[in-house]
Amino acid sequence: MIGLLISLIIVGLIAGFIARAVIPGRQSLGILKTIILGIIGSFVGGFLGFLIFQHDPMDGFFQPAGIIGSIIGAIIVLFIYTRVVGRSVAR
């Protein structure tokens, strides 16, 4: 259990950091929010993988993805986050 949590945090940090590097603009996210971004991106990537391939080894559509799926999911989540936060700040 502790190994799963540590690996989830590490993958979340890597995916969140890469997503922040890919999306242009300034994101005011600290390290904890970057980790959370990557973890949410991992689940989004797992969900999208299930939708695309219609198969997964755990027989569920809500699962963590691999590092590539996590990065893609984190980029999608960060893109949506910057658009929503950007809109609320502009008002």
C-alpha cells in the first residue's frame, strides 16, 4: 500500500511537471498542486485509455494510467484548469 502511494506521488510529480512545461503561460501552482495535477491526470489518462481501447486489465474504467497516459491526462487537466481560472480572473 505504501509503495503504491509513493509511486503515485512520484508519477504525479513527473506528469504534473511535464504538463506545466508543455502548456504555455504562467501557472501559479506549487509542488503539492503539481503532484495533485499529475495524479488527477493519471486517472484521466486511464479513463481515456479505457474509452479508446475498451479493455483494461483491472476490468474498470477508473484506473491510474502509465506515465505516458498520465502526462497526456495532466496536459488535458491543466489546459482546462488554465482556461477556467483565466476566465474567472478576467471578470
